Amino acid sequence: MKEVKLGIIGLGIMGTEHINTVEKSKNIRLAAVCDIKKDLADERAKKNNVPAYYSANDLINSGEVDAVLIATPHYFHTPITIDAFEAGLHVISEKPIAVHKADAEKMIAAHAKHPKLVFSAMFQVRTDSFFKKIKEIIDSGELGEIYRVNWLITNWFRTQTYYNSGTWRATWKGEGGGVLLNQAPHQLDLFQWMFGMPVKVRAYCSLGKYHDIEVEDDVTAYCEFKEGFSGMFITSTGEAPGTNRLEIMADRGRLVFEDGKIKFDKTTESVSKFLKTTEKAFGGPKTETIEIETDGKGGTHQNIIENFADAVLNGAELVARGEEGINSVELANSFLYSALKDETVELPLDSGEFANLLNELIANSTFEKSEEVKPVDDITSSYNKTK
């Protein structure tokens, strides 16, 4: 195989974006497209000179592709991934890989039966130079023991028109959640990628606080980690201008990422040692401020798609294995479960209990979506830019 023949399933906002990205990517080409909306599939197929399919199974069993990129509404990620593996195809799944942990477990079990196939998750923000550098600093031990982590990520502003742009959006039945399932999965993935999974969470989620929706659009979550440090994760789609600020307090000072800059206020000695040994009653250890430079590269869908092709063709290590996608799903589920049950939740989360809760929300929903509307702008104006 000299290049990967890719089929894209789901041709909405993200699927169309991925068509454009594949065209620019190395060692992979678009070989087929699929959408249940026949007119949409035909239009994208004609424009790109590839065959159109109107069901995922038809594309999967067509013989036209080596791999599929799944960009459908979230609930369909699980069955399509399983069908693709059973047909011998490699898979990239958009985020989140699944709506809930139990479905993610099914996907992981399906891949385990076909270990030679590549399973990748679309977590392109892991390739962003800022977050690569922050993880490098954490892993190096330069910060020392971590005391506390705060991530305020509220620059995911969305309008009512956005939520009205799809009948499935922001419903328990169609999407399975709100900001935690749609906008914040990238930051939830980075949160666990850099700091590990918490052992306990207590969250507060407001349902339809800013928008006419039935799911969460405002979240404040407190986390405890096995190492003894705590964390806060706050996100919203109703604040403008929003904030994207990651703050790490540690034994050797404070690292902050905000406004496309990493600043490290580094202490000249251990904070814990100074606290215990100084004869002073007030004032902390001396610090020096370091502006940490990066090359400003990465963070694009193309990074993940080319990495996926390299893994299929040459066995390259994936930036984000599909199996790792369960962690951000579990965090999102845990926050929602904690808020809806009004209780502290210990991890690992019982996947069956959350699935039952979600099914109850779907069964008891009386929410009626407004008529679908088409926005006047496109997805490029929605990207959560770090620089």
C-alpha cells in the first residue's frame, strides 16, 4: 500500500472540513464519502470525484477504502467503528470517541479483536506546540510536586443559531450532552494527558443556563488526584469574551498558559522547604519569570490525519490512540453524573450506571427543538485558537 484510501462518514460541518484537510495531507487520499442525506453526499462526491454512499455499512463493505474517518453525530461513532473493524478497516474517530463510557468500552473491545488495525482519535490539540511544551515541562520534573491545577476554558462561545443548526445538537437523544461532549473534549483530553485521571470529582452543571437547550452549557468541576493535588475545570458556551487560562501551582512555582503565552514564575528554591525552614514570618521565596518559547506549530487536523496514514503505512506511533479517548469521555460522564446526582463521584465511574442515567434522561425528555436553521458563517470562526 503506497497511500491510504480514506472514506469519510458524516458530511456535516466537521466531515466537510476533513475533506478539505485530506486534500492537503500526505500519503492519504479521499476515496469515498457517505451521508444519510443523499443530496449532500452526491454534492460532496461530485465535487471531489469520488463515489457517494448513503449508509455507513455500504461504504464500509464497498471495497473502495482502507480506512474510515467517522464524523457523524456522536452516538453513531460506536456502531460504525465496530462495523469498520469487523470489515478489516482502520479507523479515525472524531471526538468524543463515544457519548458514554460503556460505548467506548465496546469500541475498545472491538479493536482488541483486530489489533493489527489502526485506531486513532482526533485529538489534534495534543500536537499544539504550547501543550506539547507544557507536558514536556511537567514530565521533566522541573515544576516539582504539583499542588493545584486550574483550567478556565470559557472561550467556547456559541449562539442559539449554532444550537439550532442541527436537530440532534444539544439534546440527550441526539448528542448525549452539551459543552462537555462537544466543545470541551479537547481540553478534557489534555487535562488527563498532562495530569492523569482524578480519583474523585464533584461537579456542578447548569442545563440550558444561557441557551434554549436541555443539556449542560456551564460547568464547574472539582477534582482530586491520587498524588494529593487538586484541580478545577470550568467551561461554558455562554460567556463572551471567554477565557482560556491554565494555571499550575507546584513546588517550584507557578506556570500559566494564557493568550498564546507560557509564563513560568520559577522559585529559586523549593516552596515546601522554604516554608518549613525560613525564619521569616511573611513573604515567599524569590522567583524569576521565564517566558517559555515554542515554535508555534501543530494543533491541526492535518497533523492527526498524516500521523494516522503514517501509522497505517509504516507502523508509526499514534499521537492519540483510540483507546485513550475513553478518558475524556469518562471525565465528561463523571462531571455530569456528579451534578445530576448531586454527589461526589469516585473514579473509575461505573459505566453501566451512567448509561442507565442517560437512558432515563432520554426517555423522560419533553424538550422540543426549534426548526433547523443554517448559520451565515462557517466553522473556521469557531476554532478555539491558542495564539
